[in-house]
Amino acid sequence: MEPHAQGSDTGKTAYLVGDIEVTDPEKYGEYASGVPETVAAYGGKYLVRGVSGEVLEGLWQPNRLVVLEFESMERAKAWYDSPEYADLKKIRQNASIGNLIFADGA
């Protein structure tokens, strides 16, 4: 595990943005209850979690919106590829359909 260390990264803030359609609520519940601890261990925090947004323009109809913030892209990718998240990631992939992106902060 690469626990969070204050000031260990000097990069820009990074975000994971996801739009998730849950196909197996029971299995997804296992994922949702286990993932916050892994996010926190890598210095991440939830900014948006499971909220349906109000569409202002366009055709996008988000399902379950998730936005995570990390202190750098390095930390975000370390979490996503971590052994702590590996089994949970498989659960999410089998219990939902979605789109995820990493984005650099301004």
C-alpha cells in the first residue's frame, strides 16, 4: 500500500469523473461500502457521489455521477492501480456499466 503522505506530490490536483449505470445493486452495494477507505488511503476525497445532476445543455443524462479529487494525477493513478482497489474494481465492473475519466485540475 502507498498510504497518503502530505506534501509528497507536487503536481496539479487531479479528478476522476464517472457516470455509472448500476446493473446489479446488491453487488454494487459491496463496492460502494468498501471503496471510500481505499480512496482516503491515497489522499482522495469524494466531491460528488451518487447524485443525479440537472442537465443544463445537451443530451447527457447521467445515471450515478461520481467525482473524486486527488492531490495529483500520480496519486489518482496509484489508487486506481492499487492492490487495495483491485478486487473492488472488478466488483464495480461486473455490477455496472459506466464511463470514467481522469482529468487534470486547472
